Amino acid sequence: MKTTINILISALLLYGCGQKSENGSDTTASENKPKIEDYDPQRGQGKFDKVELPAKLDDAMAKNGKSVFDLKCSSCHKLTDEKLVGPGWKGVTTRRKPEWIMNFITNPDAMIDKDPELQSQLEICLVRMPNQSLSDDDARHILEFMRQNDGVK
């Protein structure tokens, strides 16, 4: 009797993990995940397609970005190239496009799952960047603070 119940429970669990595709056939959840080929390594994944940056630094935005950094980022990131928990921020705005930075700040989970470079970084840092639930404005202010940190005046 116990064996029959165990088989029944196992069958229900396996059945529950599948989903119906558009054509009605059973698929697993992993088959429905977006493909890595769909990922754009230049902009990342998120709502920011194009971020226009002025040539001159916006000091007020950078000041707000520093406040956000102090509150949400400084426990894991240094402003140098030295790793703390996460990588240091020095030079990030010269290595990454603004769209990528803002998409990563606001959408880290999806990007870590798809970006091969972020996955390599995860192997070094051993800790996923948590989603800090930052607003678009916070993300833009952090980007401006990163630019200031990289010497934009």
C-alpha cells in the first residue's frame, strides 16, 4: 500500500512539473526558459534600450547616486578595482555601456542567469548580486556616480 501511494505521489509531482505548450504537447519548465542566444551582451536584459549621457557630469545626480551607493552598495562594492564581496567599481563605465549598467542594477537576476561574463564573475565572487529593488531614478543616479568615480567631470 505504501509503495502504491509513493508511486502515485511521484507521478503527480512529475505531471505537475510539465506544462502545455502552444501546440498542446507537454513541455518542461526548462524548455520554456528564454534562450541565451536571445541575450544582448551590449545592453543586457531589461527595459533600458538607449541611455543618453551628457558629456558633462550631472553633479546633483552623482551626489544622489553616492547616497544610494552608501546605503545599498558599499557593503559589497569598493570604488577601487579591488573586490570586496562583489567586484570593485573602478572603470565600470569604460567597460560597460550605460544601458547594460542600468539594466543590471534594476534586473540582476535575469542578467546573471544569461550573461556568460556575469556567470564567470559569480564563480569568483561566489555571491549573486541581490535585487535591491531600486527605482529607475536611483539606477540613473548610481550610473552618474559611477561616471564621477571614473573621472567624468
